[in-house]
Amino acid sequence: MAAVAALVLPVAVAAQQTVTVVSFGGSYQDSLRKALYTPTAQKLG
């Protein structure tokens, strides 16, 4: 049981972290948001 907890707990902690993205802005950032960030955020919640 402890081995399972050791495998599951780091994943639970990692799932609560924030990802910060730095971009050049403008149309480049808009494209990234539309193609990558928004769909990913919707899938991950």
C-alpha cells in the first residue's frame, strides 16, 4: 500500500502546479492560445 501511495502522491501534487508561458505577444500569442492553451486548459480543467 505504501508503494502505491509513493507513486500516486507526486502525481497529485504535480497536477496542482501552475504553468507560466512567456510569449512575444500579438498574433503569435493569439495563435498559440487558440491552438494550444485553450484546448489544453479545457481538457485538464
